[in-house]
Amino acid sequence: MMERMREGASSIWVKIILGLIIFSFIFAGVGGYLAGSGEPVAAKIDDRNISQREFEQAYQNERNRMQSQLGDYFNTLMGDPAYVQQFRRSVLDRLVNDVLIEERANTLGMRISDEQVRKAIVTMPEFQREGQFDNELYNSLLRRAGYTPDRFAETIRTDMLRQQLLGALQSSDFALDYELTALTKLEQQQRVVRSLTLDLADFEKRVEITDEEVKAYYEQNPMQFTRPAQVKVAYIELSGQRLKETLNVSEAEAKTYYDEHRNKYATAEQRKASHILIQGDSEEAKAKAEALLAQLKQGDDFAELAKTASDDTFSGQDGGQLDWFERGVMDPAFENAAFALSPGEISELVQSSFGFHIIKLDDVKTSEVKPFAEVREEILADLREQGAAEAFYDLQTQLAETAFEMPDSLDDAAKAVDAEVRHTDFFAHDEAPGILANPLVLQALDSPEVREDGLNSEVIEVGPEHVVVVRVDDAREETLLPFEEVAETARQQLATQKGEQAAQDKADTVIAALREGNTGILAQEDLSFSDAQTIERTGANPMLSRVAFGLAKPEADQPVYGMTRDAQGNVMIIALDAVVEANVAPIATDSQLAGQVEQMNAQRDIMATLEVLRDTADVSYPTLDAVEN
């Protein structure tokens, strides 16, 4: 309750906080999804609104999270407008689901007590040092993430409320012992099969094709013989990461930096204090605080008064004691008073944005400069980072200027930034190699200035500190290739098509005869089944197993026949001779399988619950609907 949340939410500390609870509510806090009057609305759920601002914040945070996980690949995905639209909708859907679950939990009368919230917070590993809750760390992380303790506590309460409902749904699922045993028997069931293969290549060899048929096939399937639009590309790539890997920083440079920035590697002066807080700014609150101060001046024990009278219940349980803090952490009024005290001294009343404080200074840690050896690697990394960033942006600027001023070639730009001009062979969009597959690059290659006028592109940012400039060396439009050029390809494709049909027809004939009991068809066609083999559901040949386990159980020792294709496209006829049932002991309801079945059922229940909640609620997306329409 002590901190004034003054800093923005762009630091690494935000990521720590974001990892504590489900991402959506962390952005809004208590009541954060309620749009203010006149504020654009992203989604409506009955009488509740999710503001466009909160949606955009949630979207940006989720985008940052995905960027940190997937890197340049995510940039490639985000270059596709359809993917961006789908991604934004998925974020908004999750926000709506959160509200629906919260509302349902409230309707059912579910509640989370203050004590439950407190226990949840103090047991979070992010707020612990050496296995114990650290109030200083707690306040510091919240401050850096832009949260007051009260707002964070309410955020946790809301999340716990939703988890209470979800937990109730999950815990209501169960699996019966006979159900588990039956599932296990199915899983362990085996099947005895024989197979024969009709080799597609043999049928292709026997196919007779005339030149007229090949020409007709060519004319009837022009898209198969159309070469897509293609380009040859020259490009220059600049990467900040590569600069970091090659940039050298000397020991002398690191030592000089250390000497010039010793304050950067000094620990801040820290103070440890206890306090008694009376919340509010009323005269009544002030009078209560003054009465407590008078008791202290008369000799009452500070810790005992903090336990019984302080409104800060977290520190009150420890006699008002706070953990070590430095300047810039606490409320300014509290901080100034604490840093003006000597150890053991008790302040007069201090009014902050939280109320009235009485502060006792317990201890002081003076500032100390870390030795060079301790921070050497950190300094070297920082200098490489700084040097690479400066060099990259200087090179990027030089690349952009030279590529623009000398637009008919990349040679001058390459010399200016000491880079290599790379060249490709012809490629189509869906075959673009490496970095050129980035949608922004492909868009630039299709622009009239680059493709038609033959100019260099602008600098294209394909990732953080990662840019490219491209130009089209040569281009050729989509064209139907001459028949003479593709005649053999057309002949082979037609042969394959006819061979596949012949093999299919043969298999249909054989299976029909076998199902009628005519096993003589095998000798007639010079075919024979393999020896019988016993296979499992998850056998080495997935296609064989899938068909074999989909066939009906044989009756009266009569095989059941089916058909599939192997990985090479050959037709495989399967004879199922027998089903071998597994001898399975009864499966206990506390087994691992039971947990898996219960989890699967719980997921289904949650999805069904959300579907019902959406059907019974009035859910709309004003902003998205307007864009789509």
C-alpha cells in the first residue's frame, strides 16, 4: 500500500507481473474493462463494455509476448493482413471470455476473501527471496509495472474468482473405473492383418498414351503448366545481431567506462523502516494518527501498536516493518521523511497519498561501488550493445540515403555500408528464399517503382535492428509454357493419373470378389497377401493401422477387407483376419489415465460453458464489425 506507481509499463518488470496471472485482466485491473462514457467500445457483453483502449493495450502486450517468443518469424506472420485480423479477434475473444466467466462466477455467488488474496500474493515466487515473501521486492515490482498494491490485489481477486469457477467445473468431472478399463482395452487391442500392394509404377508402365491424349491433357490443365510470375532479386541485408557478434570491446575501453560511470555500479543507499498507517485524509483519520503518535511518545511499543492499529495489514503483522528500500520507490512524502531520520528515530505525522504515517527508521545501508571484476562482463555486453546499436543505425541511415541517391544499382550502397550485394535466381512468391519471404519484402518487390521502374526499394524493416534493401534484377510474367517444352512432363502426369485409376479399378475389382468369397481372384490376377502380422493401434505403419482399426470385427472366421495407399501412393489391400482383445486389469479411478480423461472432459465442459454463456449473453464487437463491414 506504500508505493506511488509513477513509472510506465514498458520495462522488463512488466513482463514479470504479466507472468503472474492470465494476461487479459492484468492490463485493466479492477473494473478496467468498463469503458468510460464516450470512449470507443471494442466489445459489448450485456451491460458491460470492453473499451477500445483496453483492447489495444491487451493486443499490444500479447503481440509483444509473441514477438519475444517467435522473433522474426512473428514479424513475417504479422505481415499478413488476414493473420493480423485473426490475431486481433482471438485477443478480443479471450477478453470477452474472461468477462463472461467473471460474471457467471458473480451470479453464482462465488467470492474471494481478503485473506485468500493475501495468501496468494505472499506465496507468489516472483515476490520471494530465499523462500520468504519480500515486501520490498513486491513493492518495487508493482511500482515498475505501474500498479498500486490495492489495484494489483483486486486484479488477483478477479483472476482467482474466475479460476474458482473454472476449478469447480474441472473438479466436477470424473471417470468411472469401467469406462477407464474399456478405454484401456481399446487402446491395447491388437489386430491380425495381411496386406498386398498394387505397385503404381507397374500400372504406369502398362498405360498406353497417344500424342493426342497428351496434347489434350495439356490443353485441359493449363494451370499445371503455367509458370508463375518470377523475379531475380539483388539485396543488401543489415543485422544488428551480426554487428554485436563481431564488435570488439577492449579491456581498456571497459575500464575507462567503469571509471567514468562508477555511480552506475554503486548500490543505492537503502533504508529499513517500520510504519503505522491510518488511511484517509479526513480530520478523523488525522486525529487517530495523532493519538497513536502521542502513545508512542509516552513509551508504547511501536511494533505492538503497528500490529493492532495500522491499516497496512501486510506490514502490520510484522510490527509495521518494511523491507529495505531506496529512493524512488516509496511515496515522495514518505521517502523524504524516512531519509531525514536517524536509526531508531520516530517521525512526526507524515501525510502521503495513502493517508497518515508514523515512521520509525530501523537501519541504514550506505552506498557501495561494486568492484570492476564483478561488473566487467556486464560492461562488455553493454558496450557491445551500445556500439552495435549506434553502428547499426548509422549504417541504416547511410544505406537508406545511398540507395535513394543512387537508385539504379545497389553497388554504391553496398560500398557505403561495407556489405555484400546478394543475388538470387528466378523465384516465385511462394518460393522466396530466406528473408525475401517476408511479406513486406514481397510487397516492395511488387511495387511499380521496384518491379517496373527498376529502382531500389526503401529500407524495409523485417525485425528489430534488421533491415533489407531490394531491387529487381529481372522479371518475367506468368506464362503458359509451350507444349513442346513440357510435353514429357504432361505425358508423365497423364501416365500417373491413368496408372492410379487403373490400380484403383483393379483394387475395387479384387476387393469386391474377395468380399463375395471368391479368393480365386488372387491367383487369377497373380496376387498374394503377405503373411499375417499382429499390429497395434499406434503401429509402425500409421496408414495401415488407421484402416485396419476402422474395419468391422470379422465374424465366422471370414476376413474383412479394406483399402488404403502407402506413402508412395501405391494401393494397399488389407485383410483383417482377427481382433485380439487385451487382457486388462481394472483401472483405478486415481490412475494417470483417469486424470487425463478427467482433464479432457473438463476442457470440453469449459468450452461448452463458454458456448452457453455466449449464446445467452448479448455479445457484440462494434469496432470489428464496423471494420469488416
